[in-house]
Amino acid sequence: MKTKKVFMLMLALVFTVAVLSGCGAIGKVGTAPNGSEVAIEKATMKFIQDSNAGKYQVLSTEELNTWVTEKKDMIIIDTMPADSFAKGHIPGAVNAELPMTVIADATDAQKDAFIELLGQDKNKPIVVYCGFVACARSHLGAVVAMEQGFTNVYRVPGGIVAWQEAGYTVEK
């Protein structure tokens, strides 16, 4: 059931982007700035596979903005390197860098720092993001949170790039 829900969410997201970006408009076809859908499709398919395997939830940039605006009680973790975090991050986010590859590539210090940020409340919403859809750092973070027994784990597909493109406020 969750697999179907995630798939439908991603399908709706891709369709919405296509419609809003002028799908079929003269001079530009598709959602990619360069007109190539291959990279977008590849990233989308990987994202769907990762989220299905990780069994975490997906949260849109727009919905996260609503949560931030409403000051929802949650933990937002930016999994990008510290220098990227310092350049701008989602308001209220904390930073714990994770690798772009697999969790086995994370140092013990990286894993411990991430786990420490999760806190003790296993029911508190945990929101994890990285740079953009094709970035795997947030997937690793969401999987670690699930493995630690957290029950409300969310991954934001577009990361900080989508947040900024939407025109939302960033903290530095």
C-alpha cells in the first residue's frame, strides 16, 4: 500500500512539474532545462526505489514549508557537508553530513553525530534532506532513522535546491 502511495506521489509530482513548466510549450519540451528527460527520469526512478526499500515517508517541499511556518515540533536534518549547510539551510535544520554513496562509507563519527541529532522521542517527526532529488545522503539518513526505531521519518525529494527554487527563506 505504501509503495503505491509513494509511486502515486512521485507520479503526481512529475506531472505537476511538467504542467507548471509548460509541457509542450514552444521552444521548450519537458521538465529539464536542457530538454533532456533522461536524467530526471533516472533520478525519479532511483528515488522511488530507495523510498520503497527504506520504508520511510516522502514530504514535499511545499508541505515542509507549511510545517516550518506552523512551527511543527520536528527535527529537520540537513545531511550535506558543513560548508554547504553554512551557505544556507532550511530554517530550524541541524547538520549531520552523510556520504553520497552507501552507509558503509560513513565514518563512525558521522553515524554517531547523525544518531545523536535524532533525540529520544521515537514518535517525533524526523525530516531529512540533502541537495536535490539525485542526492542519496537523505536516503541514508532516513534509513538510519528507521533502523533506530523512529516511526515518523520523512525524506524531502528536492532538498535545499527545491527549497531555494520555491523562494522559501533560508538560514545561514
